Amino acid sequence: MQEAVRDLLLTVIPFTPAFHLFRLPLHHKDPFDRMIIATAHEEGVPLIVADRQFKRYKGLKVIW
């Protein structure tokens, strides 16, 4: 796996925003999408996503 991460120039980030996850409003019920939202909030990175529910979260930058 380390070789694939290096070859693809990926950055692996740990999943530490668990507490943030529980503070999110329930605009989106999909648990995996909520983990993505919480991680983006914690890391301060925008998301490229077509799901309109993501735009309902304050402070989350959504591209698309």
C-alpha cells in the first residue's frame, strides 16, 4: 500500500474528526458521507461533490 500511495502522490490523513462528526446537523443521513463532511471540516479542505445536501453544512466549501 505504501508504494501505491507514493506512486499516486496521495496524502493519507488519519480519521480524527470523530467528535466533529457527532456535532454535525443531520442534513445528511448517510454515515459515510457524514464522515467525509466531518473530515473536510477538520482538515479545512473543499470537497468536489455533486450531492446537494453537502452544501447545507455551514463552513464546508463544496465545489461543483
